Amino acid sequence: MAGIPLYFVDLQDDLDDFGFEDYGPDCESMRISAFLDIPGQDNLTPLARLEKYAFSDNIFNRQIIARGLLDVLRDFSSNEEDFLTVMEIVVRLSEDAEPTVRTELMEQIPQITIFLQESRSHFPRAFSEYLMPILVRYLTDPNNQVRKATQESLLILLEQDLIDQNDLENKVCPVLLELSAPENDDEYKVEAVNIICKMISMLGRQTVEQMLLPRFCDLCSDAKLFQVRKVCAANFGEVCNAVGQEATEKFLIPKFLELCSDSAWGMRKVCAECFMAVSYMTSSEVRRTKLSPLFINLISDPCRWVRQTAFQSLGPFISTFANPSSAGLYVKEDGTLSIRPPQEAVLPGVTIGTSSSPESHGTARPSQGDPGCYSGSDQPDGVSMPSAAESVVGVPASMGLGEDTIRHGRKSHGSSAPGEGRAADVYNSFLYWRSPLPDISEELELLPVEPHRESELNARPGPVCSSYMASREIEMAIQSLQGHMDDPNVQAQVQVLSAALRAAELDSIGQEEGLGVQERSPTDNKSPSENKTEFPPSVVSSPESEPTEPVPPPQQEIAEDPSSPIKCEEEEEDEDSHEQEKPKLQDVVPQPLLDQYLSMTDPVRAQMVDTEITKHCAYSLPGVALTLGRQNWHCLKDTYETLAADVQWKVRRTLAFSIHELAVILGDQLTAADLVPIFNGFLKDLDEVRIGVLKHLYDFLKLLHADMRREYLYQLQEFLTTDNNRNWRFRYELAEQLILILELYNPRDVYDYLRSIAMTLCSDKVSEVRWISYKLIVEILKKFFANGETEMGINFINELVVQFRHSSKWVGRQAFAFICQAVVQEECIPAEQFVIHLLPSLLSLASDPVPNVRVLLAKALKQTLLEKAYFTSLGNPHVDAVEKTVQAMQLDKDQDVRFFSAAEPKRPLSSTPLEQSVD
């Protein structure tokens, strides 16, 4: 590098010899090859002079020729013979022994190629015959700088699609395959891998699969060089996207499994970074059975940096499990969430049972967490209790129940269930993948049921009925079905009831804890104390419903057993604890992945993995919620509340910026129950958090019911107060949001609450805030008159006249002129009301002592008012007043006022040339 100044001095001296004393690095307007046009003492033609300096002994002369080749080609492109001569000189120059000359030449190749592409009709094969061989040869150049310049030029040509597909397949790809061969030099191999990985995304799928994909798979298993495998891993997602799902699962996934198990932690870290891109190009089966266990291994990696990257990619990876048909939402092309039309509601065991095809089971399955799956009125006739299968959903696998029950249930309906063989799916969706159980209402009628208990069971809504069968009653139900064992469906139900009986027996002896669902008898043959001892009541409900209190025993029975009240209190505590410890199960993503995601809020993770792990959790939570769907919101609710109360304001800020998207995902009911309290907390948080809520205030409020939305009218005033008064952008954002929020409220609410906020913003110290607030004023006026509230509009106009027209500050009077101009331009109020209430005050500004006010008045009159049809109609008495004011302002002492008064009205952009010519 020390010799560069001397090079420049010598080069400057050479240029001085040609008469270019002023040439320097900053002189970009001069043609570098202009010296070819200057007649010298050699009496040579420009073409001969070009050849002389291209092969001069002076290195800098050859550099100048290489740098100015584009200008040379343009000069000689008019003559085909001269042009071909120049191209031959280029080829000879490419063989220069000086690396700097070859580098200069290669840096000009993209520009020369573009020029040849524009002149393709004259020189169709110039690039392929002359420049392409140079490009290919330089890929193997011994000089590193030349190779780097060649690689950059090659990528530029590929991005702009300037290389013919035939040249790529027959000239470029063979060289890259040769450079990346196992026996080749390591430095060449790494460079070739870089080019191959970047080329794959630019070539056709067929070319990639035939020529580059096999070599890429071999390079992924290169045991000699770590850098080669790392480059392959870093570009793995792009390669998968280029070859498609079929080739990805067949060739690339096995290699990806190897890379994720590499001995070098840097390799595993790179794999964790591209995991989402790889998962996106695989089927749900591969994603669930192969990639999910692999990702769990990365999360549990012994290296902290791998674990940190894996947790950062966990949320995006979970989002690849999203299914729009089950979530009820989809992402539009512009990136916004949209709600799909709701499918027709289905009842478990009724509608699903009408078809045994996989499609009917896959598209119409309800979720166990969906509130109000069916209410008491929606139950099938004659059924006053849930089926046994419904009452075992959600039982933990540790109870020894789920596995056996699933096995029996799967046998009952053969291979008609989709997703067979996936334990996670079968476990969590057992209720929805089986054939419907037969109606046993006739057998149940034989069992004595208390009238008041039966009415409660029928009237209680919820996805799972809250009544339970005791062990004796389950046995009776099994015995009543013994006569129908020839029916396979009855056999399946007997198996399920047997499993429920085992679960009740396990619960009665207290061997397992955390049972989320218990069976209780619809009859009450035993004493209350016996029932309570064997079956502590716990309520199974949706995440949104409140726990149902147990029915108190009759007063006379309590008197017989003094210990009953104490036991009732203990049962209530157990009920609450069971409700809190209810397993957060779902069937959308593998449960271990969700468990790891939920653990990101654990303080231990922050110490052992990453101090900002909660921020990554908050950032990806909307995507995870979209994947799980609103029916599984109970799995994320506690985590979201924990993040909303995090001590780091960056975490709360992240949630604040995305709470409106989460509200779209959850729907109005869950939003009102779970998000509104958190939203209210964000409103009172730091300005860094409040700005996230404020930027999407309209998007959130429009999702609420009118009554709940109206409560925020009282809190909008609080946005005017900030921690730092210099934070004017906060108030600017408030004004922008208020313009949108106007449509959510009626005119009376706007007049009582939003009007005062708008007037306050109009008096802000920052001009940007004031100007956007003037637009808010105009929108408020439009709101009043569009809804027929003329009296409110007139009162507001009078308030504007008092505050702005008669303001002691010229800024206020200038604002009045701007508001009047905007009112006329937007046609917010009827012209008759404008000329009565605003026009006289507006014209009176012609005598304002401040020129800035008169300038804006001139613009308003000349460019806006006089363009409206109302003010150009004949016989209008107000036209004379306006024209007289304009004529008076044309004689104003201020030059700018005279200019804008005399100027032609500004033509609207929508006017056609015909209209302009008519004018």
C-alpha cells in the first residue's frame, strides 16, 4: 500500500504528457480515453495509438487503457471492423502479466457487458466469444485480487441476467465444479463454494438439480475443511428455496441433519440461524418428525452460543407450523393479517361422524381450548353428559392413561385418521381423530339422576361437561354395553370407559397429581363425604371461563358430618390449584417446542443463555400465537402476562408495538378479557413503551366493542403529557392517530373529548405538530357536517375564529388561512356555510400587518377558492368580494404577496391536457 501515492504521481505525470494537467481522482466528467483523440508526434491513428499504449512497457498506460475500455468501445462501435479490433486488443490485454491491469480489466466487464447488451443487434456474440472466456479464466487466476474481482463481476452479471443459460451450463459451472473438487486447493475450494451457493438462487431449478446440487451435498460432508461446511450451512436456506420441497427432503435434509450434529459449535450455530428457512421448504411430516427433535437438540446444546441462537430462532421455527385453515387467519401480500370467513360450527361426535374421510376430520375438527365449543342447547338430544373420550382429553401422559387410550382409539377407526404414526398429534387430538362414539342415552336413562343435578348438567355451557362419573357408575355403564359388543364403535367406547375407570381409581388413591379432568358420577348414590374423599372436584373449562364452583351438599347432610365444611374448603383450594396447573396442551406444534418457548421467560434462561432472551420471546410471540390459533391462547396467556410485566422496558416496548396484531389473532372476546388490561398498563408506561401503543392506537381500538372503546376517550388526553417535552414526535403521532380515530366515535364524543385535544395540539411549540393538527381540525369539521351535526360544526367554527383569526400571534392567523384553504379544498362543509361563517374572517386577513399571513391568504384565494365552481358561477355575490380582495393584494407592498396574488391558479394533477388547453 505504501507504493500507491508514487503510482498516482507517475500516472499524473503520464497524463500531463498528454495535455491533461487537470486530470485527477475527482475529475469524473472527462473521458479517460480522450488522449486517443489528440494527435501526437507519432502521427498514429486512434486505433493504432490504442494498441501502442495497451501494450506499453509502462504499467500505468496499460491500466489507463483497461480503465477506459468502455469509452473506447463506444467510440469505435460505429464501425464493426474497428470494434472487433478493439475486442481483440481486450483479449490480448487480459493476458497481461501485471495483476493490477487484469483487476482493472475485470472491474470493467459488467459495464462493458451492459453496453454490449444494448448493442446486441450489432454485436450479438461479442460477449460470449470475447469476454466470457476471460471471465472463466480469471476464476482460476493465481492472484487473489483478480479472483475476487472476477467473482464480484460474475455475481453482478448473474443478478442482471446478462449471461446466457448455455454459457452458464457449459462454461461457468464446469469450472466451479472443478475448483470445488475434493482434491483441489483449499483456498480455491472455499471461493468456489461461495460462488456456487450464491449462483444456486439465481439459476433455474433444473440446472441446479442436475449440475450443482450433487456437488453441494458433497461439500456439506467435507470433513477436511470447516470453512467449506460453514459456507454451505450459511446458505442452506437459500439452496432449499431454490431446489424446492421434493429435492430438499430427498437430498438436503439428510445433509442438514449432519451439519446440525457437527463437532464444531460454529457450524451448529449457523444451522440454528437458518433453521426457519429450511423448515419452510419441508412438509409438515418432515418438519414434525425430523426437524423438531433436531431443534430440541440445538436448544440443549452444550455451547451457550448455539443455545442462544437456537432460542432466537425458536419462535420463527414454530411459526412454520402455521396452518391458515385452522388458525382462521392468513397473511395478505402486503403483510397484513386478514380473517378468513368462519367455517360452519361442528359438534364433536355429531357432524364429524357423518364422514370418515381424512378431509372431513382434518378440516372440521374443533379445539379443546376453543371456548363455547357447544353449549347446553347445542348438545344432541338425549345426551346429558359428555362421552368418556371427551372427559379424558387433557390427561397427562404420566397418568398411564393417554397411551393406552390412544392405542385403543386408533384401532377403532383403522387408517382413516390422517397423521397416523405421530405420537404428538395423536396424543393431543385424540378426541378429534377417532370415529364418533355411539349414542348410549337409552342406557344412561336407566341410571337414577337427581332432577336438580340433571338440570345443572344440561344448562352448563362449555366444551367439556363438568359432571363426572364415579367408579361404580362407570362400571354400570360398561355392563350396560356388554350386550352390544358386536358393534366396533361400542367396543371402542367400552375401551375408553375402561381407561376412564382406571383414571378414576388412580385419582381416588392419590397416586398422581395435576390431573386436569376428573370423572364425577351424574348420580349421587354414595354419601357426600364418600364422594368427596374419592373424587375431589376439579372443573375443566376453557381458558376464558371461570372455574365452576362445586354444588354444596344439602344442609342436613353437612350436619351429619361435621368435617364436611373443612373438606369443602380444601376441595376449593385443590380446584384452584388444578386449574392453575392445567397442562398447556395443543396439537399444532410438537409440545416440547412449545414448552421450550414458554420457558424463555424463566429468569434462569437469562442467566444461562442470553440476557435478552425475553425480548426475542416477545418479538416472536405474535407469530407463535398465529400458529397456535386463538383456541390455544391459554398456552400463551401466562407467558404474555409475564412478558408484559418484565422489568426491561425493551421487552414491554416490543409487546406494545405488536399488541394490535395479537388482537386481530385472538378476536374481540379474548382481546377484551386478556389484552385490554395489558394495553391499559402500557398506556401508563414509559414513553418508549407508550409510543408502541400510540403508533397503532387506531388499529387496536377498532377491534374493541363500542362501549369498551368509549372508555378510552377519557385517557386520550394523557398522551399530551410526556416524560420529555422535547419529544415532539410523540404529539405528532397522536395527531395522526386522532385523524384515524375520528371514524370510531360519534360526533358528540368527538365534540366533547377530541375537539379539545385537537385545539391543544394546534397551539404546540413545534410547527410540524401544528401543521398536522390543522388537518385534524379539518377532519373534525368534516365529521360534524357529514353526520348532519350543523350546530356542532358552527360552534366549532366560531371557536376557530376566536382562537386563530383573532390570535395575537401571526402564526395563529396564518393557521386560520391554512384551515380555510383546506376546508375549501376538501369540501368539508357546504359552500353556503363557508361563505357565512368563515369567508368574512378570511378576507379580513388581507390587512394583516405580517406578510407571511397575507402570502398564505393569497395562495388560499388564488389557488383554491377561485378554482371552485361555487366561486366562479355568475351572479354569486361573494365572488366580487373575493376578486376585490385579490386585486387589492396584487398591489401589496410585499413582493411575495403580489406574486402569489397575480399567479395563475395551481392546476390539479388530475387535470388532462385537453382541460388545460381549454383553460
